[in-house]
Amino acid sequence: QVQLEESGGGSVQAGGSLRLSCAASSSNYRMAWFRQAAGKEREGVAVIDYGGTRYAELLKGRCTISKDHAKNTLSLQMNNLKPEDTAMYYCAASSPHPFSLTVRDYTSWGQGTQVTVSS
């Protein structure tokens, strides 16, 4: 099972930007970002796969997912952040389903990195 470690979270004001990173212990062509706000279910943010990317509506147009294949590192650039983006952000890998943003499809998860956006 691949090991994942997120970094890059922090506190920003509304309108600010953050870049999250996820270091993977091995190569995975299909990796995704999820987030979970306090008291809410975990939800998909973006996935990168063979042939492209897919974004959920919640951050579409305000984030970009990318991967450095040589370093096995996944990134999420988030811009124009809003208070409702406050959540723990998780990196995920090892899904058999193309472009999946479904939590149960992934078997490898990082510990998460906290993003807090103040108004």
C-alpha cells in the first residue's frame, strides 16, 4: 500500500492562495484530493489520471491539480479561497476507477493537512 504525506496547509484570509503537496512512497498514476469540513462527510475535490484531470464543482475554476511524476508528488494549487473552503485536505491513491472522486474507491490515504480560511 502506498504511503502518502500531505503538507502545505495553513491559515489564510479569504481571497488568498495555498499550494498543497502530497509525497507518495511509490508511483501512482491515479491520485486525488479530498476534503472534510468539521461535522461533514469527506468529499472529492480533484483527481488526476491518465489523460487528464477532473474537478468537483466546489472548487472548480479556483484550483489546479498537478503531479510531478519524477518526484511522485501530487499538488493542489488553490486560489481565491473562501471561508467555506476551511477543511482538512487529504491526498488519496490506489483506486481502480478512472477519474473517481468517490471516497470508497480509494484505499490509500494520507493523514491530512488543515486549511483554514478566515473572512
